[in-house]
Amino acid sequence: MQVLFDEAEYERMQALARRRGVTLAEWVRQALRAACRQEPEGDLDRKLAAVRAASRHEFPTAEIDRMLQEIESGYLGGEG
């Protein structure tokens, strides 16, 4: 792979790599690997379709304290 930079950019990148104690080539590899890890994997349309399908469902909900009270009441056999 070849990437071209103007002289000022190249010198700045060399200085940054040196500051990190690595060669410019290693610094570039690390930066590209980090960028790849930030990119989502998989089919974005499929993920969005799953979220949209899930959002069409309606489930009972309440404030967390109320839900915990109802759960505990169920364990104890009492009423909420």
C-alpha cells in the first residue's frame, strides 16, 4: 500500500510515531486497526430491521420500583 502526504504532514506523522516509540509504518498499522474496530460489522439494514420489528411490540412496563415490588409480591404469593 502506498499513501502520499505532503512534506509537512509526513514530518508531523513521523514525529507522532517517534513520540509513541514506534515506526511510522507501525503507527499507521495501529491507527488503521483501531479504525477498523470502530466500524460496525454485519448488515446494517438487517440490524435496523430487527430494531424496528422489536419496537412494534408492546409490553407492560412501569417504574423500576413498581416492577420490583410486583416481582417480589409474585414470589411471596401476595398482591402488588
